Amino acid sequence: MKACRYPPVFLKTGTRDLFLSNTARMHRRLLAHGIPAQLHVWEAMPHGDFGDTPEDEEVNAAMQTFMDRAWGSG
């Protein structure tokens, strides 16, 4: 059976996200299996982002930078 190749993964969570621990565990598992992954944790962000705030713009900019580097811009 041929091994499956996964694309780079961007994981985002916040210190108020009820899935913070799950996201951290997922990050470790991805890395353990050789899958490139980045974990980004934002202070006070709840599950589902901040809700149309300047902080959301920072999150979105980080995701865009990741996608441009991982898959190329444009």
C-alpha cells in the first residue's frame, strides 16, 4: 500500500478555546508522523475566532502567510 502524503497544516486556537488541548495534541501527532504543521495560539481567542475584530485580521494574515509559503501565492 502506498503511503499518503499530506499537505502542510495550519492549526489555530486560542487560550479560551475549549479545544485548545485537542489542537495541541493534534499538532504533536502530525509532527510525529512527519507532516509539516504549525500551531498558532492567540491570547484570549475563543473557539470560532474573535468575531470581526482587529485580532481576526492578525489571525487571517498569519493564515495567508502560511498558505503563500506552503502552496505559493497567486
